[in-house]
Amino acid sequence: MERANVNGIELEYDPQGAGHPVLLIHGAFIPDAMRPLGGQDALESYELICYHRRGFADSSRPPGPTTIAEHAADAVGLLDQLGIDRAHVVGHSSGAAIALEMAATEPARVRSLALLEPPYFSGAAGDAFTKVVAPIVERHHGGDTVGAVADFFGLIGGPHWRDTIERTVPGGVAQAEKNAATTFEIELPAVAGWSFGPERASAVACPVLSVLGTATAPLFVESRRLLHERFAHCLDADIPGATHLLQMEAPAAVAAEVAQFIG
């Protein structure tokens, strides 16, 4: 991968193809989780830019806590380094939260937003998520990181989560285990500290797409409801049978929905 100096850190990135640029922002654990969208026929006429966020893979590890706003600034900084004025942005999970923050902070830079199950919850739903995840985080802090990763992915990806990941991201489970400390110690607190109310949402100037797996956890159905509250013209795309790992389970279907939206 190529490297760019952004906001005083180095980010790995990998542009593929040619055409209108599409920035792909991964979520927690697996920095290559968006790569299955590359090579899909539906997106072959676009330049797809995968990158590893700060703290993941061999991008710079932050010296301390990192906020969603800082991740959004990194994304904008990467576009600056690449000489890209505006891009379509596709984000998964916490990467979708970063995409939302990016579009609110720098609306002129974002051509469209495709949000794959962002962690965008009401207070009650957020509290419920924290309660469920708390013992998993404690398992990590207790020294059983491999078990904690398995518990987390079993929660969001169902019993066959290992096969799902390895089928389209070979080595992805090892990536998840390697990046577990970043996720449990930096990423989850950043998501918990992120807020995106009506005032922030009103700054977003581009079209918005909510992409949801039909077999996902009910919590992410809640995020779609909030997206519709914040964005009157939010469009929906459902991926049949998919869980929260939708872009790894059904990359062709996700790519087709994204391509139809941004096209």
C-alpha cells in the first residue's frame, strides 16, 4: 500500500480503478473489510480508495484517545493529499459514523453518503449496546482477547462469522485479533463519545443511503430509523439475509446498491 502523511500521522491507502472517486471507510477490527467491494462489476467505472485508519494495520497508532471527528479530519486530509476535491463516501459501522461526521464538517467535499449500518442509536438503544458489549470488553482487559473477538463477532455476525470473513477477506480473523486493542480501547470509546444531533445533520448537503442487512441485529434497524428522522430524503437498500458483516457476506449485492445510488 502507498502511504500519506495526514495530520501528523501516516495512513496506508490503496487506490484502484479510474473514474469518480469513492472513499471506502472501514469499521472496527478489520482494516481490509471494505476490500470485497473492489473488483465488483457494479463499481468498475469508479476509482475506489481503500485506506487504513489511524490505529489500524500499519497506519500510525495514535498516542492516546481518538475521536470520530479526528478520524473524519484524517479522511478529508487524505483527499487533500490525493488532490481530490469531492468524493462519494461509503462507510461501514464506525466508518459510517466517520462518514457522517465528514459530511457535516466538510459538506462541499462529500458527493454522496452510503452508510452501511452506522452505530447511530438513541439513548436507550446506546445504553443497551453498552450493556451487552461491556462483558466482552472486560474479557479483553482480562487477557482473553481472542475470546473477546469471538464473542463480539458472534454478536454482530452470527454463528458463521469466521467463514463469512475468511471467504472474502482471507486473514481477516487474524486482522481482527491483531487490531482488537485498538477497537476495544480506542474505537468503542470514540463511538460512545460521538453525538450527531439534528443541528449536525442539517449541515449535510448530499444524498444519503441507508444500507441494511435483513438478518442484522435489531440495534442497527434502530440506526435506520434515526437516519430517516435526520434526513428527510434518506433512501434505503436492503441486503437479503445479511448481518452486520454485509459487505463481506454479499459484496456484489452491496456494490450494486451503492453503484445504483451514486450513479
